[in-house]
Amino acid sequence: MAAVRPGLGRIIPGSSILFLCDMQEKFRHVSFFPQIVSVAARMLKVAQLLDVPVVLTEQYPQGLGPTVPELGAESLQPWSKTCFSMVPAVQQELDARPQLRSVLLCGLETQACILHTALDLLDQGLQVHVVVDACTSRRSRRSSRSPPQTAGCWASSMARTPSSAELPALP
């Protein structure tokens, strides 16, 4: 039997980062968009309470518009990107955090940007937790969950991320 790595699957604030992918105005028509943004906004609040760094991207903002205000990310400087993966745009953020072990990933679109980001992060040896309550695509929400899961990611939800003992009361 192979040895299990310590902390495998655990989300520890000091070695985690939250990625918020492309929650922009032109995606408002996507199924479950208000629910996805609501959960991602709660993830952002938790990250801020626990001092977990947060990275926000916008896919071609000139065409798809800015990040939606209800995400509550006004204090974040978005990284602009023009490829599916977030990683090329934010690689310097990853390089600046040698203690990083896990990435919590929220956003759109699961079969494209979320999948390619997850694959790039897995290639770098990071654990990827796709927050399924905060991801969707223009396809059905159910079918949009499977690509990152089958690639080797953890399927996480707001209820599991992180343990309730680590969380102060949310406002």
C-alpha cells in the first residue's frame, strides 16, 4: 500500500489560496449564476477572515465586462487573461508562495477555464479543490462538474471548506 501524504485533501489556511475565475457581467445568463456568485462571495469572506490569499481573474474584460459587484471583490485587483487557464496570468502569485499546497477553485466555465486551471495546478504538484457549489458553465451544472473531478481534483463544497472549528462566525 502506498504511503499517504500528510494533509492530503485537507484545506489548511496557511498553505492555501482561493482562485476566483471569470465571474463577469456577460456570464449573468448562465444557469445558476446568482447561486454560484453567492457561494463564491461567501468563500471570499471566509478567505479574508482566515487571511487566505485570493486571486481574481477576468477573461478578456474588454469583451466580457468586469467582475460582477455582488461577488464583493472590489478590494481585489483582477488579473486579465486571454487563455482558458488562470495559471499563466497568475504564475508570479504562485511562485511567491512556496508554502502553498492547495488551491480552492471557484468560477466559470467548468469545462474550459476551471478544467485547464485545475490541470495546470495539478501539474505543479498542488492539490486542487473545485468548490462545486461555486462552479458552473453554459452547459448543465451537473455535467459541468465532472471534468475536474475526473482529472484528479477534490470535489469540495462550502459546507466542507475549511473545517467549522477553524471558522469564526460569519456576518
